Amino acid sequence: MEPASDARSLWVEERVMGLFKMSKPDKYRKMASGEETGAPLLKFFDSEDCSAIYFLDGAKDMSCFSAPPTSNKKKLLCMLKPQPARYTKPDEMANIIIFDLSPKLLESMHALMEGGWSEMMAREVLENCHKTISASYEDQLLAVVVGKERPDLLEEQSSLIKQNNEFVIKLKELEDNLLYLLATAEGDILANEELIVSLEVTKATVKDINAKVEAAKITEASVAKAFESYRPNGNRGSLMYFIMNQLCIIDHMYQYSLAAFKFIFDKALAKAEPAESVEERVANLQDSITYTVFSFVTRGLFERHRLIFATQLAVKVLLGQTNDKGEPAIKSDELMLLIRNPRDNSKENPLQSWLPDAAWGSVQALASVEEFASLPADVEGSWKRWKEWCEFEQPEANPLPQEWKKLSGFHQLLIIRAMRPDRMTLAISRWVEQVLGAKYGTAINFDLLLSFEDSGPAVPIFFLLSPGVDPAADVRALGKTMGKTEDEGKFQGVSLGQGQEPVAEKALDQGYVEGGWVMLENIELVANWLPKLEKKLASLEEGAHPEFRVFLTAMPQKVVPVPILQKSIKLTNEPPSGLKANLLRAFKNFDATIWESSSKQGELKAIIFSLCFFHSVVCERRKFGPMGWNRGYPFNTGDLMVCIAVANNYLETNSKIPWDDLRYLFGEIMYGGHITDNWDRRLCTTFLQAYVREELVEGIALYPGFQSPPNLSYKEYLEYVEENIERETPAAYGLHPNSEINFMTRQAEDLFSAISELQPRGGGGEGGMTMGERVKQQLDEILEKLPELFLMIEIEERVEERTPYVAFFLQECERMNLLVFEMGRSLRELDAGLRGDLSISQPMEDLMNALFENRVPSTWEALAWPSLAPLSPWLADFLDRQRQLVEWTADLNTPKVTWISGLFNPQAFLTAVMQVTARKNEWPLDRVVTTVDVTKRGPEEIEGAVREGAYIYGMYMDGARWDVNSGVIEDANMKELYPKLPVMLVKAVPVEKADSRDQYACPVYKTQFRGPTYVFTAGLKTKKPPSKWVMAGVSLLMSVVE
């Protein structure tokens, strides 16, 4: 398997005997035929069809596959050989493929982790293959380094190899000649003078050759020792190459070719600092290789993925090192602890007053590792010191309590991950700098000129777009300095869309001949044309004018062909984050001329500043996820500029400022045109009511501590922002400080989720279990706890009256049966596959991966309830839900208090409440609504069911808290992210009697994802303006994952 397609470019074309598509009906017959005749096969996965099969001439040897002179191993590529006579279908082939280093089936992969990869081959086989390729590529890069540093060694080694080959040939000739003379000799061979002379000559020659071989071995050992001095550089190069090729798992756009890596590798060797000794030179080469490749890749990564890449690099570097005791610097089981952060909730949390249950569970789980066995006892015994450390603003920058401060940097990460997960991204950044160096923590800025110097006619520059960014201005500015402008006919920009494809092709042809620059923007919009663009760019590689350049832009989309991405230099240039940066950026979209002609300059300036502030807030709230907006919206600079133009026009045509009209236009049409969620529309309207109002002209507080500025000049407005916004705070967006903890915790979870995706499967090193063994263990545990199905016929026979409540709970039991049946069926099927009784199908492999990664399998998810929980807590939740239904089936009476969060369909339960009340009071159902009263009691304090309505519990408040004593919403306590609500009484009343005074209409969602998991609206009492809670994103959640 060779991911960079070198196999084709080196030797495939002259050996192709036939090509057929996988869609052809005779594909398996031809494949089997190739096996029977002994002809090597190359299956090539391209971007258009899943695969194509090349038949190669088996008569020609495959000597070109031998490794470079640094090794005598005959394995440039790692190859696979399927078991013969079993060509039935791809998923069956996946189960019979075996590892073989002398194969006839070679896999050439254009997209290493795309499409057919995981479907066609078992993960553990792939891991072995990856190791083989990695070792081989390390040898190749070692030869490159030695060729640059000590060409004399390479020449001497080549000479030795040539000499050894000549010796082998000479010995073969002598052997053949001697055998010929023996075969053709007549009579007494001892009297055959020619034969005797030949034998003596052969004997003398063999003796001479053996002496020379022995001498060559001494020289060869000396050369090999000199080669090995540079082995760390080959190893690091191979490591960097395979890490960068894994990044496509995170995002399809991160594709890199072997040719691109070789170019950067050579550049790194040339840039390395000189040194007097070999050891120092190797260290300098190591540093140059690592940082040059790191910088090249990082410039093409989105900001959210840069720390993932740096962390993976630091992890891989340490996995190959040992500590002072000779032990691995990082153990694989400890790495998985860091990634997964498991929890052991078997022991009750004794420190609930300051340490969350989730953190205590993580501390307990850490105790399973020998180094952390005493951690729970120490945290409990010295809780004051640990509490002080946990409450530091930057715990990662402060030493751990007691002797734990002596832990290695990696082991300290495990404790921070357990007790302060919100600080993990910052802690990881510090750790990366400790492992790799301070420069790996420094931002690598967008530098188009630097990337342009690495480009060429056959190497496009590809801009990966993000909302609000247009690189066209940067390209035009660079072109102006190099004489590549539209006025001079040397620059053509084409914004792709319907009918623009011929224009783009013509521009490419013209640039190819004349040496112009061509910029094709938003190529993802013409997905059907992209295969043609791929071929077009390939055809323009040879014979192009040396100044010809192609610039491409696209939002991240899988429609972009892999070969285009592989050959391109990728760049990202995201807008700055933070309120100050966004506000300055919004203001710099125009200059003072925008208000100079206005007859109401003061009013227009105030509105413009307020709109810029509003724009910055609504854009930056996106980083807070569902708490910021239920859904992500592409608010952009165009929305802001149109609003400013509308405001200017309305001020000039009206004697009085029409504030209501402006708010409507801004909130319902301009920005509101993007919004699809009604709760988000309410939020947008609330912000505009706060920022765009009559008092604005005199000055208002845009957020605590920041007043709207007085009438200033353009330059003074920029200075005002620079001087008055000192520190980023969630309050600027109307949010509680806890929202920042949520945001940072989610960032950390995203980081480790991505790193988990990049880890190899299978494993089992260092005495640990293999993937199959772990899955088997977990599978057995789940099957052991899996409950029995509800006997629906027996239950229905006991029903005396089918009330709305009874009908509802019967539906819940039926849905639970479907889930339990599917769980049992799929687990037993996988069990049979692991035993070898069944072939592992794709659904079985998906289930196996989910169990291994502690994810809820997709087939279970489809039959279950919305949940963001990992598999372990999901299973505990599943058993609790099933237990609630078992309790109902015991007597078929409505529970005195219902755990509404444990229902498949909580909306249906609320509907049942309305139906029962409407029937009892003879109200029309369509004129009935639900109301809630929050009690002061817990579920265990409820003595019996209520006459009208129902008691429910299981709600968490997000963004605020419920004050039990005063019975109203209040600001959340610091670090108390999801406080539980007491039991609520939900009742049905006629719509005209529903009282909404002094209430906040609080949306209730099933999960923290919010959006599509909306259940109903709860009217909660408040003494403060409801707008405060709207801007704070306050909601009720039925389940949370901390």
C-alpha cells in the first residue's frame, strides 16, 4: 500500500495488461484469474469510482520495489494477499485478507483514510501495514539525509552493493560453467584436463571473492555505522509524514502528497544550522525537519485543529522515547486515560461541597493506574490544599499539592484532566511547549509571500475558507507587487457558479501560455465540474510558462478531489477572535466618508457603532456553541454594511429616527434572514432592543463597564475600542461567567475526541488487551446486564381502562422492547463474529469500533433517545429508564412523580396531561396549554400523585439557577454549571387563563445540543427582566454530560 501514488508513476503504466471498473459484473472473475495466472494485481482507488483494477505483466520482475541502499529488505511497499477462491463481495474480502510481505495484490491508495479503506480491510492488518510502510519510508528518508550530508558514504555503499552484485553474478557464471562441463563431459572426468583446470580456476576465484567479501563486510559495517548516526533524522521525517497524512481523518481538506513532503523535507535539510560535530548536526537537522514540516502543515490548518496537530506530534515523539528509568516516556494505557477521562462512580463523593461528582469519578478512575493509586485518599485527606489548587484561576500554571508536584508533565495532565477539565487546552499548550519547544506554542501567522515562494505552475495555492474571510484581496495585493494585475492582463479571477466553468477553463489555458495568475473562487459550488478541473490541472503541469500560477478557494467540503488537495499548498486565514478584534475588524470595513455627507452625523455615528458592536457580539457568540446560538448562522460583513446603508437612508428620509422600523429591518430581514430557529430569533430581537434604541444617542452601557462612545472622529473610535475593552469577558455577550467554563470544557472534549480518532486501533502493546479482547469483555458485560423484553400481551391483558397515561406508557414499553431487542441481536451477532462463526460485516465492524471507543452505536442511537453521553453513562441511563417502566408495569398506575427525562417521548407525556385535563373539564384540546410550578420538594418527598396535572423531575438549569427560597430564577453560582431543579408540577389550563406576567419563557431541551431537541416551554418566575435570561441563553435541560 503506497498512499502517494508513486507506484503508478514509477512502473505501473508499462505493466498494465488491463483495467476494469469495480462496477463491472466480471470483476471478481478477473481478479481470481489474475491470482491463478500469477500476475501481480494493483487495485487503485481513485476519487471518481471506488476502485479500478490494473492487471500487471507477471513476467516482469518487481525489483524496483526493493528498499533503498540503506537496507537489504525487499519491501518498499507493504502488500496484502487475499485468500484464493473467496471473491464474493468486498465485505467478505475484508475478513479473509491476510498480511503477506511477498504478495501479488498491491494496494495503491489515493486517499489513505477515505471511502473503501475501512470497509475493505481490517484495522489490525492496516496497523501492521502502516508499520511496514513507515519503516521502509524511514530508510528512504535516511538515504536522502545521508545523500545530502555524506554523499561519499552513499557512493561508497552503492559501490559495495555493485561489487557484491558482480561477485554474485561471477559466482553464478562459474557455477553454471562448471555444471555445464560436468554435464557434457565424456569418459573419465578425472582425465578431463579442461574440467580440472576450470575447477581449479573456480576454486581460486571463489577464494579470492570470499576474501574480498570479508573485507567488504568490514567496510560495509563501517558505512552502516555512519549511516545509523543519521537514523534519528529518517525516523523523525517518517513520523512527520505519517502524522500529516493522518490529518485527513479530522478534515477531508487536509490531504498531502509524498512529493509535497519530499519538497519540504529537502527544504528543511537545507535550512538546518551547521555544526562542528555529527551529533550537533543531527540535532540541528532534527529541529529543522520537525519545525519546517510543522510550520508548513500548520499554515494550512484551521485554528481549531492546530493544537490537535501539535498535541499528536508531541505524543508521537514521546511514544518513541524512554525516561530515566528506561521506561516508555508515555504508556499507551495512560494515553487512553488522558483521552477518554473515564469515571468510576462506585464510591460516593465525600467532597461534594467543592468538587463535582464528575471530577471525583475521574479521580477514582485514575487510581486504577499504579502511579495514582493513592490519589483519592490524598485528595480527601488534604482536601483544603486540593480545593485551593482547584480554585486557582490558572491551576495548570501552579504546582500540584503535596508530592504530586514531582510528577512528570504528562502525568500532571491526567490530574488536570480529571479535576479541572476546562483548563485542558491551556495545559496541553504548555505541555507541548515543554516537549517540543517554546516556538511550537507561538502562533504561525498567515504569510502568502512565503507560501508563494514554494508554489509553481504545477503546485497551486489552495485557500481553505472560513466565514467572513476573502483571500482575493491578499492575492491581488501580492500580484500588484509582481506585475500580475487585471489591468496588465496577467490576473484573472473567476467566481465559480452556474455557467462559469468555461470561463475558468479559458482563463487556465491563457495563464498556462502567457504566464498569468488565475484565481478560481468557491470551487466547491461546482462539484460536478471538479473531476474535470482535476484533469485540467494535471494536463497543465508540463510545459507551462514558469510564471503561471493557480489560486483556488473553497469552504471545507468533501466534494473537492483529493489529488487537487494533495498537490496544493494549503493556507488558512481566519478572522481574529474576541470582542475587541471583531469590533475593530467591523469598523475597518469603512472609513469616515460613510457619515460625512449625513445631516444627522451624531445619530448615525451612534447607530453605526452600536451596529458594529451588535455584529461583533452575534458573530462571537457562535464560539459558545448552543448556549450562544441554537444553530450556527453565517453572519457576515455584508449584513453589517447593508444595515449601515439602510440606517443612513432612513435617517436622511425621516425627521425622527424610526427606531422600531430599524430594529425590524435589522433583526427580521438583514440578520434575521439567516435565522431559522424561533428562540434564536427572539435572542436577535432582544439584542437589538438593547443596542438600537432612543437612549443610544445620549449614551448607554453596552455591557457592564463599557459605555457607548460619545461623538468622535473615525480614528478616535478605534482608539476608544483599543483603550476601553481590556479583557475578554462572557458578560460582553450577555452570558454568565460559567459559560466560559462550558466553552473551554467543550474545546477540550473536541480536542481529545479528534486525538482519539488519530490513535491506532488493535494495539495491545505493553501487556494491554487487543481491540478484540477489549470489545469482547465489554460485550459480555452488556449482555449480562441486558434486561428481558416486556411481555406486551400480558401487560395489555391487565389494563382495565386505556387512559392517555396508560396508552403513553404502553408506547414507551414498546419502544424499549425495540431497543433491547436490537442491542441483544447486534451484540450476539458480533460475539459470533469475534468467535469466528460469522464473517465480520460492516455493521459489525461499526459496532466493534463504537464499543472500543466508548460511543453509543448508531443502530442503538436510532432507536433510543437523543443523548450526548458516552456509552458507559448511556448504559447506566438506559437501565434507569427501563427500571422506571418496570415499576409502572407492576401496577399500571401513573407514577406519583414521573422522571420525565427518562422517557423516550416526553412531549407525548405532556400531551397526555393535557388530554386527561381537557376530557375531565370538557375543554377543547387545541385551546389548552401547559404551565409549570416549581415546588420546593425533591422526588422522594412526593407522597402521592396530584389530582390535576402531574409531578415531574429530572430537569437541569443551564445559564442560571433556581432559588428555592424565593421561588425565582437567579444568577448561577460560580462553577455550578447545571444545578438541578426540584420537582415541578405541570398542569393544563385554557390558553386564556395562562398567566405570563413576571415570567421568563424558558425553552426545555432534551440535551445540551439544544436546537432540534426542543420539548416544550416552561414559564419560570423572575424578578429580573426576562431579557437578561434571554441574552444569558438560559434553558432547562433533561440530560447533561459534564
